[in-house]
Amino acid sequence: MIYRETGQFKPTYQSDSAVFPIAQDRWVVIAFVAFLAVVVPFLGSEYLFQAILVPVLIYSIAAIGLNLLTGYCGQLSLGTGGFMAVGAVACYKFSTAFPGMNLIVVLLLSGVVTAGVGLIFGVPSLRIKGFYLAVATLAAQFFLNWLFNKIAWFQNYTPSGTLTMPPREVFGVLITGAAAEPHHRYLFCLATVVILALAATNIVRGPVGRAWMAIRDMDIAAELIGFRPFQTKLLAFSVSSFYVGIAGALALALWLGSVETAEAFDINQSFQILFMIIIGGLGSMLGSFIGAAFIVLMPIMLTNVMVYGLGFEAVTAKHFEFIFFGGLIIFFLIVEPHGIARLWQIAKEKLRLWPFPH
């Protein structure tokens, strides 16, 4: 079999704890990213970029952010949509206030602002957890949407109350605005996702990630052996919010173009991203990507099959979509709490030992 690590010696601790200890995994990932970066831009259509690939990449960043907080640190959050709204509003304000500012700097500042807001709403995590923490973050969701909707300064006093991203270039290439090419937006999103995913992977493999997982598994025991729960939880909230804020900024700048925060980043958005990490896999980087792709692609497939294939009404197909996702979430919570990523990991373990018993 080609998927074996036999003969792949690891003489150092660094090589043994690499992101991809097995060479086949590393080359498959490199080849897949190269295919996305080199081949897809020449073959993809505008619909493929704007309706599928760009949303999947943006939601992957948001799912990674929530997974860092919920999957790795064990802090349940229902305010992801509100934090995405913070990133979108910050991106809009920086872009309009400083027209000459580079888009990359705008995105980083948007993430920093969102991290600061997440830090504020993460303070209650020292005293409360579980359902009560979820309610506190849910309150953040409603408060942030109300704030951006009621205070006209956040929309630069526009009568419609919408945020419209102005045109921006990166290294001489137009990335935002109606005139920007879809494949340019896609490539910029892909590069951002690769960088942020590598950074998140190295964070969870290091001391910070081990502290998060210790708090997640048993916070009292973690405190007894020397971890600081308050600082660890606040760091998880800030890093998670940073990722979610960048996702919100990218959603405004490269995907939607013009949004009304109360509608684009409402409570449904928070639940949608939570469903991504539940179905994809809690505490898994791969699960964040799988969940984002699943949540974006499955409604399109169900609509095509039920409406165009079986002749159902669009409303009926939408209701079936809710039933399908609800049943799927219950299934994974009962049968496999670690989601599709865990099923893929089990398949790889069996493949490595085949034909011997596991």
C-alpha cells in the first residue's frame, strides 16, 4: 500500500511532531493547495468562485476561529455572527477613513479590533461556563447587531444603513469592488486561508494549545497543575475573535461587497458556523474545512435535487434542508461527536494497517 509510514524515520523531536508526520499527507496537501492555486483559477466560472469557493474559504476561517475557542478550549460561543459583524464594520471604517491603507493592513486591524471586543465579552468566562456562557455570548450577538444598526456613525451616516466596500488593490491588482475579477478575489482568500490555517495549527500544537486543551478537559485540574484559567480563556477568546473578525472583513470586502450587518451577520450566522464545527469535527483543523464545505455545498445540492430533479417547491426544499441539518447534527452528537474529520481519521488508520486487523 502507498499509505504507509514504514521507512520514514524521525531522528528528531521536531520531525516527529511535525504538522504532517507522514510524508504522503504532506505531499497530498501541497498538491491539493497547488491545484487550487494554479489550476482552478483557469477552469472556474464566476458562479464557482462567488457562490462556492469564496464562501467556503471565508467560512473556513470563521470555523477555525470558533473551533479554537469551542473545540480546543471548550468555551461555547453563540456570538460568532456578532464578531463577524465587528470585523466587517471595522474593515469598512478603516477603508473609508484611510483610503490609501493597504487591504492587508485593513484586514489585520479589523482582526485586532474584533479581538479586543472578544476580550471584553470573554471576561465572564472565568465565572460561568457551559449553558450560561453560551447565553452571555448570545447576548453579545444581539447587542452588537443592535449597536451597529442604531448608531449611524458605523455606517458613515448613509441613509440606507448599508456598508459598501470601496475598491482596493493589493500589489497592483484590484481585489475589492464590482470591477474586481472573481478569480483574483478567490486567490487572495486562498492565500489568507493558507496562512491563517498554518498559524492556527502551530498555535494548537504549542504550549498555548496544550493549555487550552487542559482547560477544556478539566479546568480545575488544569489550574492545580499550574495553568492560569482566566488568562488562558481570555487568550482563546481574543485569538478566536481575531480569526472571526478577519472572516467578517473578508465577507464584506471580497464576497458580499455591500451588507446590512443586522441581516448579514445575525443569529442564524452564529448557528451556521457552530453547525460547521459540529458536523466537521470539534477540535480539528481539517474538520473546520470539511464543515464549511459541507454547509455551503449541501443546500445547493439539496435544492438542485429536490427542485430541479424531483419537482418539489423551493419552500418545501428549504424546510427539508432544516430537517436534514437538524437530524445530521443529532446524529453526529450521538454517534460521532468529533464529526466527519474523526471518520476520516479512522479510515486512514485502517488504511495504514490493512489488511491486518485494527
